[in-house]
Amino acid sequence: MEELEILNLFNHFLVSPVQLHRTEQQKSNSYIFRNRNLLWNTAVLSSLTLVSATSALLLVLHDFAQLLTTVMGVITMILYGIRLVVVVPLICWTLLNGRTLVDISNRALAIERQFGSDRIVLINVWLLTQTQICIALVMLLFNIVVQLYYILSFEGYQKAVNIVVVFGFFVLETFISLHRGYVQFWPAFLSHRYAKLISRAAYKHNHSLQTVMALGSDLESFKRKCSSIFGLMQLLHLLNIFVTCSVEAYIVFHVVDMGLGIHYVPMNLVAALTYGASFLIYTYAHNLVNVKEAELKDALKSMQYTNLKRQSRDQKDFYDLVNLKLMMESPKITACGLFEINLQIFYNVFAAIITYIVILFQFRGFEKSP
């Protein structure tokens, strides 16, 4: 139960519209997820997005012709534009799916009650979600400190519009990163429950097979629901990671190619590295679900071959049905059904980022041409 309380933290960060409440029923305590701060979170984020977008538009219109003449100018517009392309659908999605998110949170709560007080020794998958939160907050603090240094040291950074754009987009970037951690929380929840189910299958005998199968079916249904709800968000987060890593890495390589040190672009270097690390953790958390599910299937198969001589005809028929179910393909967590989210996506996106950087350097070559 305590593990689900991390959703309250996402609610405080304006990411999730649900909060875990304790209700008193006779002498026992029970919990339920309820909608909280949905409209307030939407209003705050919408206001911040509107102010940041308006300020950025004023800056772009002021130097639009000059920005179009260089690759750096174009990719800067792309970098700020992708933030708005991602954050606006995230805000609308949360507003439209408030009740659905409450429902899926209560489903997770019901699954947690079914497992009761099962305790297992396992790598703390919750550390993955906590790491994502820490990365987002540390990145925000680092960017603010570096930007304050620039503002105090250089006159060009002291314009009010520049300050609003920079700090506004820092907050929006942090919101997107925290939302990615929120989406990642659900595969972490699933993999942990699969691990608990594997523990049950390993330490109990034939009479528990039906219970294990029932819980496994509940997890499959929950997994299918997560894939349906978060599919569009998966796509947006992958788009944001691809563009951000490509642009930030290009800026670092561009500065080094000009003969300058990477200390001239500390925010860009840190952004490229942290986004890459965050994406690796993100895909690993999703891949871990498939690993644990495969281990569960192996454990279920081994349960069928215990006490073969004592199995009745009905038990053997039941095991045949179990075998048929195990041979069926399990639902996958996908980005709108286009592709599965796993470690292979990390390698594919990494290769695409390298290709995109090479293309940007080719355009830089045209930029130097008379």
C-alpha cells in the first residue's frame, strides 16, 4: 500500500490528478484513490504554457529572418517548439482522462489487496521511478543555477522576455520529465506484482495454481488497460526524447568542432546525458515487465509437473487449458499500437539520433557555402 503513495507525490507536482485517501470503516482503515486538484493543475500549467509560448513567439518574430539563416537558429526553434507540441497534449490528456486515471489507480489498489502482505527479496523496481523524479528535479536546479550565472554575468541575458522564456520552459521541461516518470510507474508496478506472483508459484503447490492463474489474468488485463490509456503519451515522450537528445548533442558537437570547450555548453551537455540516461531507465522498466512475465510462465509450467501420479483427470484437463493459455501471446505495452516499448526501442532511437546529428552537420556544410 505504501508503494502506491508515490502517486500522491505526482499529484503535488501537478502531473497526476489522483490522490490516495484513507477512509475510516468501522475499526479498520481502507484506502481509495480520488480525483484531486485536476482543474487547479490544469489552470496552473495552461497559464504557464500560455505565458511561455507568448514570450517565445515574441522573441522568434523579432529575429525570425536571422534564425532561419543558421542551423543553430532553426534547431533552437525546433527545441522550444517540441516542448509546446508535447506539453499541450499532456495537459489536455490529463484533463480529459481524469476519471480514467482514478479508475486505473483504484484497480492497482485492488490488485495490491489481492496480494496481501506477500514479501519477497527483489531488486527495488521503485528505485527506477524515484530516479526519474530525482533526475527531473536535479536537472531543473542545475539549469536554474547556470542560467542565473549567465543573467548576472552577461547583459544580453537580462531582458525580461528572455528570463520568462528560459525559466518558463525549464518548468515545462521538468513537468514533461516528471510525467515520463509517472508513465513509467505503471510498468514498475506490474513487474513488481509479477515478481510476487513468481514467488507464490515457486513456494506453493498445485492447489495454488488456480489462484496464481487468476492473479496473472488480472495483471494481463491491467497491462492491456495501461497500454490503451498511456499509448499516446508514450509516443509524445519518445518524440520529445528523440528531438531533445538530437538537438542538445548537436550543439555540444558543434561547439567542440569550432574549437571551444564543452564548458561553454554545460546545460546542453547535461541535458543530452540526463535525457539519455532517463530514456534508458524508461525502456528498461518496460522491458522488465516482459522479463518477469516470461519468468512467471516458466514457473507455471514447472508447477504442472509436480505430483504427476496424484493428479486427477480434472486436474490434467485443467493443466491442458493452462498450457493453451500460456502459448497465447500476452498483451504488450505499445505506443498507440505502433511499436512495443522495450530496450530495443532505446537502441533504435539512439541510432536515429546519430543519423539526425549527421544530417544536421550536412546542413551546416550548406550554411557555410556561398
